[in-house]
Amino acid sequence: MKKSLRFSSLLLALLLTLTLPAGAYSAQSLVPQVRTYTGAFTDVSGLWCEDAVITCYESGLLSGKTDRTFAPHAPLTIGQVVVISARLADLLQGGDGDFGQPEPEESWYMPAVRFLGTYLSNMEMDSISLPRMALEILDDDMAAQTCTRYIFALFLAEVLPEEALTPINHITSLPDVGEPEILSLYNAGILTGSDAYGTFHGEEDLNRGQAAAMLARVVDPAQRVSFTPQRLELAQTMLGLAPDTVVMHIDGYAVTADLYSLYLSGSLAQYAMGRYVDLMDQYPDEFLAYLNDDAFTDGFDVYLRDVCGIDISVEWNTPDAGGMTPAQKVRSDTQASLTELAVLLDHQAQYPLTDAQRAELEEMAAEFADSLSYLDIQPQSALDAAAAQCVRENLIAASVPSASEIDRMLREEGYLYGLCAELCYGPYEMYETREEAKETAASLRSKMAGHLDDPDYLGYLTWTYGSGYDDTPTLIALSDFSENNRRTLSALSMGAVSAVLEEPDRFVVVVRLDPSDDELIREAAAQIPAETKIGEWAEAASVTTTPACDAINIGAAYDVLMELDSLLSI
């Protein structure tokens, strides 16, 4: 008899195990269980988010779309996310997540908005965040918009107390997101991204299954995920080559596949941007329709392909009218950039790095290790690129022309440098009549002539009496003046004030100044001889490619970067 009873107890325990949903409510949960799941949602059985849906249902965070369905693939709106965030914040404080009914003629989400506004106002913040701004401007139209993964993550990060975000991972950067708030969710094991690299895809619409997964990991630490993103080895992924494979020699400098992949990605990114602009010019009617299609959120190129049925594939090996294929152009641009890098490094002894630049490079190396840790790029590749830029800066600094040379360069381009006070007259101008403007201009010229050694006062006079708002010297286009006035201004000595010049509807007084006093103009002027010198070095450089380089498939590399579109900005 006892044996029979024992058998019956075991059978009952087995039956209970088979009929109860997978996974009992966790004792580690940060919020109490308020209801028991009975297996009602037929559309999540066996789905990847099933356990998360059960946790969210039992904690009271989420309910089904109907009594029998959860609709894991259905989107969540911003209004729903606000309510869920408020409910989560309240439950974490020991509340019941119930904010009562809205006032008469009040939107359904307003009780949650009021609670969340008060909750967030009690939390210390250094700046205004997106969730707080959203609460200020939330209306029915905005509340009905589909929420993105990015917005939902920011709401989660905003409402979670620090103790709910204990790190279990150490992730310092990701391919497509760098905000500390988002990284904190990754490090707490609440987010893992959409691929082995941890790519966030924050612009994508959030669905209920994804929201359930994030929320379940928040309330039940046992469901959080220890995660180390795979590092993207650009050379291997793009080129199919080991990073240290030598693909090119430029004089004595060996270009590795690692470095080549970095520069090739930049050339491909520039190509992609140029092609995008070309598509807008090539299909103006379709572009206008794209701009007016609020429901389409992808790029114009995708719109052309998916909506208009236009083939936008790139014929990489088809020559254009100039005889070059797109692949040849990208190769040429990449080689030119790498040649500049090599010749700059080769002339580093002539334009040596300063102590400050060396310290900056060391700091940059440390920052690089963190901010781009998702890329498996050899540190030397990044440091060589940065060092070459420092040599370029030093070359430019050593190439600043004299004041007279800068002035000549500006005049050849049709400009002079100085203060330009325009006194416009007419019904809607600063001066009502021609006589008033002319008389004021004469007085202004006299005051300027007496204070040519006081640049601050000259700026004050220009701002006070001129119709514009400029009080600092700038480039003055001679093309804005009549032929006679152009000749007058061209003959004006540096440091002198012009006569009162008359143009249609305005009088003008110009003080010509030394352009070499302007740091930006000095640097721009110095770039001309510096770039000329770099070009001469590059022209004289000996460049040889290896069979590995010649075999690189540019179109395939482009396709890889299109799949990893977050890297196109490299």
C-alpha cells in the first residue's frame, strides 16, 4: 500500500511538471510575482522569448494582446513604452504599477506620464535627457508612433536605479552605439545586440518580444546574459586576408592588409556617399516621392530598389565615360591616400612631432583601444595614420606664406580681407532714405579713419552702423561690387579705410586689414604649398602592389561594408 501511495505521489509530481509553464518565477526577481502564467499565449510556445514573456506577465509588466495571444512580433508605440517604463519604475519601488484612470477628456497615458515625470525629477541628472524631453512634448500623435529600440533602451536606462545595473560584462564600445546609457545596459547583461559583434540596430522598430526580453532581464537578474562581443577583424572580413599580410610597398613602407582595409573602408564610404547623391540627381521625381513617404524609413537607395523596382546594383567592372571602372577608382583613391601616409611618415625627420603631439598620440592609442575595441585593428595601423596627420600639420605650420603673399593669393581668387560696413536703405532697411544712409556712411568713415589702430572699436563701429551683424574681419568678395568699386578696393592699401562706396540700395565703407592676422586664413593659405609639396613627394614615390592586393575584390568588400553599415563612417 505504501508503495502504491509513493508511486501516486511521483506520478502527481510528474504531471504537475508537465502541465506547469517552463521556469518558475525567480526568487532573485527585483519585483514580486503578481499573477501566475497558465500557458495561455499560444503564439509564444517554444519561441526564443517564451521565458521572458512569462516573467513579464507574472511580474505585471506586460499582458497579452488578447487572452490567448501575446503577439511577440507586434510593435510597441511610444505611449505604451512610457506606460511600461512608469510601471517598471513603480514596481521597483514596491508599488503595484497601477496609476489609476485618466481624467475626463485626458489621454490614456497621462497618469503614467505624471508618475514618471515626478519619479525622474527626483533623480539627479547632469543634463536633460531624451526621455524627459519626450514626456514634456508627448501628445496623441507622438504616443501613437512606433517606438525604436534606441528610445526604449534610453527609457530603461533612465528609470533603472544604479543598483539594478550592476555590471557583469566589460564592453567599452560597439559598432553602432557609444552612449554610456546604452553601454550600461550591455554591461548589466540586459542587452546583447543583434549579432556576434553586439550591433545594436537602435533605429529599428521595437517589437513586444524584444521588449519582453529586455524587461525580463531587468526584473530577473538570473536571466541576464554574460556577453563578450566578437571583435571584427576588418582585413579578414573585407579582404579575406590575414591582418599582417603585406599588400603594397611604398618606397620603404610596407602596407599591411590591416592598414589597407582601414583606408579602403574610407574610400568605399566616400564612394557610397557620392553615389547616393548621384542617385538623387538621377531620379529627382522618385526622390521627391521618397521625401513625401513618411511611412518609409530606410534610405533612398533602398526606396529605389524596393518601392520603385529600379536596379541600383553597382557594376564594379564596367568603365564609365572616362574609361575607369568604379573598382579602379576606389583602388586609385585608396592607393593615393596610403601613398600620402607613407611619404608623410618618410619626411617625419624634417617635420618632427612635438612633445605635445607625442603625448597626444599616446593618449589617442588608449582612447582607440576603448572607443574602437570592437574592431580588431592593429594599434600600429591607427598610430601610423595619426602620426602622418601630425606630420601634415607640422608641414602646414612651416609653410605659412608671408602677409603680402597671402594677400596676393586672396586677390587672385577675387577676395580681400577686412571689415565691411554696408548701410542699406529702403522701406524695410536700417536706413529709410538714401540721404540718411549716405550721411551716416560719411560719419562712419571719419570715425574709422581716426581709429585704425583700434580693431575692437572698428568692429564696434561696423556692428553699430552697418546693416549687418558682423563685428569681426572677414573675407570680402570683390564680385559683390561694381567694376569701379572693385578697382577702388583692389588699390586700397592694407590698414587703410576706403572712401564711401555707392552700390544700388546701399553705401559701403571697407577697412582693409592684414589677412595673416587670421589663424584660419593663415592655415588655409599654408595648405596650398603644403599640399603641393605632398603631391610632389607622392608623385616621386615608388609604389608596388603584391598579388594579394591585386586579387582583392572591391565589390565584395563593398558588400561587406554595406552589411556592416555602421562601419561606413570609418
